[in-house]
Amino acid sequence: MIQHLPGRESIVYAALMRSLAAVTTQAAEFRGVAGIALDLGGDKLVTATFADGSTSDVRANQGLVFNAGVVMVNNSYETQAAAGYKFGGPGRSNGSIIWDTIPVELIQFLRAGNARIGLGFNYQINPKLVVDIPGTSQTYNFDNALGGIAQIGWAPAKMPFSVDLRYTSIKYKQSNVSNAREIGGNAFGLYAGYFF
């Protein structure tokens, strides 16, 4: 087809085809991701005291996270979006005090060899403290909260996993409480992800 076009149009056509081929070869790849994390930190909400005399602190934004989502890979850039469930707190046969929330994360990573570093957002839906012990059964609700998240980790280029250190910066306010003070949920954590 190119030989039937005038000289200048032939060159433009060829350049456009080369550009299209380059874009096609650099098209983003989509992969699934499933992960688990343990975050530690946050302001102390309550100290639970059990019948045996043992105590345990319940902290805002501390606990286990299970999440799943999608990663868009484009050369050395990875955009990861995931949602999951987070919970933490002491539990015994006669009761529990649990912090739980639904975290949604969007993180932009830059990959350099087997390392990746990322910055993004952590939006937590329906955070709450659920107290269920003898004589007391109550739920303390907090407003949805938006925070920042940073991760740095080891992700071998030819392997389907990553192990990351992470830091979350976030604050909460108790719902329907006038002049409620802000509660810090800043936490350090360890994240392990599997890509498929």
C-alpha cells in the first residue's frame, strides 16, 4: 500500500505505523493481585483486661489485612488498586474487642530491577471498634477516612510475588460525636503480595 502513496504521505504513513507498533508493544499488562499485611501502630483506643488478669491494647488501624485487586504494568510503572478487610484486637472465649474496617488502596509504583517503591492513597470505609464482652456489647463507629500510604519492597522480576515494608498515615473521627478529637492511625507494616 505504501508504494502507491506520494513520497511525503508515504513517509507520514510509515511513521504512523511505526508509532502504532511502538504503542502496541508498550501496551499495559493487567494482572491480578492478592495480598496479606500486618500493620502495627496507631493511637490506643482501649485496654482490654481479661479474667486471668492479662491485658491487651486495641489500637486504631492495627491489625491483619487481606486484600485483592488488579495491577496495571506499563514498563517500569505499576499501578495497583486493591480492596479488602482489616481487623485487629484481642479475642477470648468469653468475648472480644475488635477494630475493623474496609480499606481501599491505590498505589503508583516505580520498579527498578527487583525493587519497587510506591506512593498512594488509603481510603477506609466504615471503620469501627466492636466491643463484645460480658456485660457490654457496643459498636463505636468512625467516619470514613482518607490517608496516604508508602511502600518499598522486593519483587523479583521473574517471580509472581512481592514482599514490602509499608507505612500508612491516616486519622479518624468518631461519628456523630460533637467536637470529637482526631485519632491517629499511623502504622508500619509488612505486606506480601501474589500476582497472577
